[in-house]
Amino acid sequence: MKQSVPQIFQERNATTDQRTEGVYGPGTYTDTNFIPVPQDSARIFRELITKTPGFTKDEKLLSSVNFVGNDLPLLPGPIKSQALTAALHAMAGVIGHEILQLRGIQTSGATTINVDHAGMYLATPALVHVDGESGPSLLENPQLPSFDRGAYIAPIKMRSQAIYPCKDGAWFQLHGSTFPDPVLEAIGVDPNAEFPTRDAAYEHIKDRIQNNFTSRELEMIMVERGLCGGIVHSPQSWLETRMGQILASHPLVNYKQVSLSADTQPPVPFPTLLQTGGDARPLAGIKILELARIIAAPAAGGILASMGADVVRVQSRELVDFTPAQMCGLMAGKRAIHLDLDEEGDREKLRTLIADADVIIQGYRLRSLERRGFGQTLALELAAARKRGVIFLDENCFGPDGYYAERPGFQQVANAESGCSWVMASADVYGGFDEGTGVLPSLPISDMATGIVSAIAILSMLRDRAKVGGSWAGCASLTAFQVTSLEPWVGLYQRDVVERIEQTFKYGRITPDLFVVELYYRIVAAWDRYAEKNEGGLTKEEDFYVHFANSIYGNDLRILAPVAKYTKDPASQFHCNGPPVPFCFHEAVAFL
């Protein structure tokens, strides 16, 4: 049932005893007392599961979740992304135990989440080490070929992804994404113009926007041309939009049973331990097709691969993507193949994969694959023909419906529209930003967090398919996660806590011109300094990593390990059987 506008605001205003309203702008709710991150993660976990339809009420499983780690948050700003992400990883761990029970594998039911590890998970693309080398220099490593087609190299193209003041005083998140040229051309900027520095390129675009466009005009230009971008809203002004209200009518973990006909599909039991050759991870024997690029949907596939699933990533060599240096942490345990949907032979190969898959993860623009003949409808038709239900998960920016649903959008757009960029600027400890300015949260937070939201939805749907049968469909939204992180029941950190974080880690000021790649390497460098000073912890904590020897990238490839730990059930602990591989690496086109 959809909520009315008064209902939404009534619920947001319900938590007042422990919150101060308006500290960081309209629609913000700040804690009155600081709660250490492990305890706050446990509180958020308990709140979140009550807001997640279908989540278990088994108190043995819920009370067996243990959050550990440092009290102080490790991310700049007041948004509790770390604690919320820790809670989400705990949810995935709990459902993993449910699935193991359905497989006839008895476990302790215990899940341990280190909240520091959960915070570092949000920086996964930056936490790649090849033979001791890490950081921005990996982007130049010849063993890690580029797939970005120059989209991020020139200063003018890099600054097509920044936040700019407009003629009306509002701010706008421009986003050239993987195709900066049409975005720059839409505002009258030459995408081939040369500038000596990124600062000079930023000022050039800023002058063009500030003198010629209101934020509403820019929004309409991007909508009309099918391009990325979004107004920097306050949390309240986003909820006052019709799109904000439509998105708020859905739970964060959003899925349902679906069917094309009255035909019923019987329950699909999980493979037994014998059938999986003794693999006691929750998803052993499950076949997952990943149709996605960039970060969020591949993050979901990465989590599910670590839980034992056979994940086949399908991609075209012609599509722009991040470099493997940034995607290594999301590729472990997967096979990656190239298919060209303009080639009839490749179309048939994809159809064969869809016909055999248990799960399909779709990370392109909503219904874009449907228009190519490979969307949810085909998956349901093939599932009906085989009489075995399928799981279909859409990951996108704005959710399953509403007038923004088919708009393209990346995590920076979700930050702007939801109010997160507004809150980050309002909380700047260095002062000086005008009200309404936007700056990015420091990491690809909504990307990585939406990855775990997607994984939770898929785990839930697989569990329910095993119990009641049928096919299931879900949607995970970048903006939905960001809006959830601003809810009053989550709360925001007080200004003195934000100052303590900055004093501890010395991240430096985040400004509207910076791109997320620049920011996440800065954050990791600060964690490195902290670990050196304290002789361990964070980036020096080996328990947070996994090493692969003799990978295609080098003799020692180190990436972040799965966050959820089954320390009492080591046979079922999440891990990937193989190292990351480059995009389009394998020739095989069949599930194992």
C-alpha cells in the first residue's frame, strides 16, 4: 500500500525524543547522544529487519549476530553509512544461515560483523593491491587494461562529473558518467577543449552553468536527452517531490512473487551437500547471470559468488566501464564473457544462459534490456517453460516505478537527489559553504551498499522460491538506500562527532568539484596513515583481506574479504574459489 504525503512525514517525525531536527538543513534528524558504531549497528539492524517484509523472526538467529569494532566511525561526515551497511551485511549473514538450514546443513546460526570492515567495504574499488602496489598508480598498470575509453582522462571530461551552482542559486550534480561528451555538449561546452588542470576545467564549466542555466532547466535538459544529472535537494525537498513520495512507498529490500500466467511453479529445493561436492557455502550450486557494469550490481554478484554461487558476468567489450584496477574486488569467483547483442549467435547464447539461470541480475537502465528482448518477460517465459521459477533483480537509480524510474543515474545522482550531498556540505567542519551547496559523500557508498541490498533481496527470493515456489522479482535503488540513511530512525551524527572523525583521520576538506575516484583514494590514504600511527588496524588488518597467488594480475593480488563471518561455522564461511579475472575473459558460455 502506498503512503500518502502526510503519512510519510508523520513517520519521519515520529522519532523526536532522541533527535534534533534541522541541524543540517530541512528534513535532517541529528542524534542527541553518540552511540558507538557497534551498538548503533545492532540497533539499526533490529530496526531495519522490522521494516523488511518477509525477514525472519527467528530470535535465535537474530540474537546470534555480533557487531564488533571501533567505537568511532571511520567515514567523514554525519551520515551513518558505515553502521547501516554493517546492519545490511548482518542481514545477509542471517539469511545465509536460513538457506543452510534448508539445505540440511546444521550451523550455530552465529554471524559476526566487524564494523570497521563494513566501513571499508564501501571503499572496495580502492582497496586493491597487486604485488604490493596500490592506489592511483594501479590505474596505469599495463596488466590492468583500461575499459574507460578515455572517459575520465582529460580534465574537462573528469569535471563533467562535478557539482555546480546554477543561475537560481541551487546546485546541480552534472554527471557525464561513461559518456561525458553528450552531457558537455548539452550545456554548450566543447568536450575536446583542453585545460592545464582539472581546476581550470571546473571553473570553465561552472561559469557556463552559473550564467546560463537554472537547476530546473538543467534537469529538464538531461531528462529530454536521456542523460545523467540531478538537483541537489535537501532531504525534505526530495520527499516533497512526487518521485520522492513514490520511492518512499517501497521498502528498501523490495521484492515480490510474479507470474505471466496461472501456471504454478513448484518449490525449488537448494542443492544438497552431496550435490555440491561438499561445498557448504549457502549458495553452492546456484546459477547467477550478471548483466551489469560499473559497481552496484556487480557488487551484488560478488557477494553472491562468495556465498558459493556460480556467477557468469556478461558484458560487451564495446561498453565503457571502470578499469579492472577498480573492479578487481568485485570480480573474484566469477566467470566473465563477451556477448554482442547485435550478433544473432550471441543473442542465442544469452537466451540459453537465461533459460538455465536461477537468478538474473540486471544493472542497466530499467527496461532497457526488455527493449532488446532480454528482460524480465523473457526470463518468466523461459521459467514457465522449464517449470522452475526464476529470480529477477533490477538494480537502478530511482526504483521500480514513477516518472524517474527509467532515467539513467549513478551513485552521485542518488547522493544529490536524496539530500545526502546537501547534508555533507552542511556538515563541513571547515565552514564556508552556502546553504544548498552539495558535496559528495567520500566513497561510492550507495553503489556498494545497494550491492548488499540487492544481495539481500536475491537471497530472500531464493529462500522463498525454495519454500513456496514460483518466480520472484525485486528492485534495488541507489536513491532508496541514500534516503534510508537520512531517515530519523537512523539519525545523523552530531557536529562534535563529525569534528572528532576529521581530527582522528585528517581527510581534508571535500569540495563540490571532486570526483568519487579522487575521494576514495584520499580516504584510503588517510586510513593508511592512521594504521601506521597506531601500528595496525584498518588497512593493515589482514583479517579484512584475502590474497590470491599467481593471478593473471600478479603473484600476490590482495582484495577485501567478505564482511559477514561465520567464525563458528568455518565450512560455510563466505569465500571465492578463484581470483578476479578481467572483463570478457572466459570463452565458456554455460553454467557449471
